[in-house]
Amino acid sequence: MAGITFNPQLTTSPYGTFDVSTQGYYQGDFVDDPSTRMELASGKIGASVAQPIYGGIAITESVATNGEASLGTTITIATAVGNLTGWTVFTQSSNAIVTPGNTVPQLAPTQTTTFFRLGSGARIKVAVLAAEVATIEAGNINQALYWDPALQELTASGTAGAITLAGIKVLSVNTNSKVVSYNAGTGVVSWVAGAVAVIQI
């Protein structure tokens, strides 16, 4: 009788299954980690915020006003290195709404949002400027990084208005990911293909 070739440790997938790649990130997610998950915080979006809030936005956290501490601190969009305090995430933002014509859960002023503060050690997934992907991938984890507050994207060049990200590490970049596209003219917030980086804050 002929021998049967058998490898009990071989991992395969049947032909025709798993054709769509499942590798990639979603902007606004964070890497589950028992050492940082307790650092997740929440705050109330300020009435002055003029756009929807979703995961992956750089924020400014202000002290809660008298009588509103139970809702957390006040959250607005960061505009400069001096007021950058963290990033929003989708995690546990159960009050986020998906409205007709939009595919991204979003939050409006006076709702609460969840976020991680700088120094928490959390690994956040943020959008990357497409033109900077090759530069960021070729660098060290502690390379000079910047944040474009207008586009809400990570960059490697300090163009006018960019926020310097001191002490933040970039751990991974994946171009087969989903990023949030916000059209200020129409108000549409949707998922589109793009590059996402994992940064440790």
C-alpha cells in the first residue's frame, strides 16, 4: 500500500473562499489593549463645533463648566500644538448616529464622544495623507510627525498650519484601509478607501 502524505499542521483555505482581503484598518478605531483600555474617556462636544465628530479627530479638551462635570470635559477640534490633547475614537460611542446618505457614525455638538488623551499610551488608528505614506513607512517609529487639522490626517511634513506631534510614535501603516471622508459643502460623512496608521499616543 502506498503511503499517504499528510501534514497535520498545514493551514489552508478552500479554493474560492476568503477572496476579499480582510487586512486593513478603520480610522477611529484603537488597538485593544488591557493596559490602556481603562484610559478611555468621554466628554461633551462643544456647541461651537461646526462639523460632525467621528473617530480619528484630533481634539482639544477644556475644563468642564460649573454644573456639567458629570458629562465630562468640553471637546472641540484641535487647531494648534498648544491645544492638542488627544484623539476621538468610535469605541463605546454608542450614541453616534448613522443618518440617511451617510455611512459613518457621527456625533453633533452637545452629544458626548469618547477619546484617548495624549500620554495614555493608547494605539489609535488615524488617516494618513496619501502622498506621505511612502515617507512614513520608510521612517523610524519615532520619526518627526505632523497633524493636518484641516484634513484630519497624519503627515510627515510640517506644512503651514500643521501641528507638530512630539513624542508620538507611528507603529504601522496600511493602505488597504477605510478612512472617513467629510464633505463640508453637503455634510456627507462616508467611508472611502485610504491609508491608515497606528500611532501610539
